[in-house]
Amino acid sequence: MLNIDKVPIENLDKGFQDAMVGVDEALGGSEWMQVFGQTPELYKDFVNWYYKHILSETDGIGIKLTELIRLKVAQINQCPM
């Protein structure tokens, strides 16, 4: 269960809002970015890195492998799917 409140989308930094659209399209969910919205200055560099290296099919591990890793981590942690 999440212990940190998610920041409402309309209260997020414009850059985070734009990034959420891309993550939603690529992975089908970006709620985790609303948690990052608690401290956006801390996470801006991470979000930029994530796009460059994780969501890129040419320069990174790619969307498909990212999704497989995410699902395996959820399985190991016994998260409901």
C-alpha cells in the first residue's frame, strides 16, 4: 500500500505532466510520477534520464524489457496485478 500521497495531476509541474503523457502511452500508467511530484526538483533529472535510457528503443533497455522487469519485480513483491 502506498504511504505517500500522490500529487493531483493538475498541481504537477508542467514538465511532469508532459512526461506523464509519454509514460502513459508507452507503459499504460504513470501514477508513480505523481508521487515524485512531492519533490519535483529532486526527480527532474531522473525523469529525463528515464526517458533517454529506459523508454528509448535505440539508446537504452527499451519499453518491452522495462515492462518485463516491472512485472517481475511486482511478482517478487507479491503486488496485486
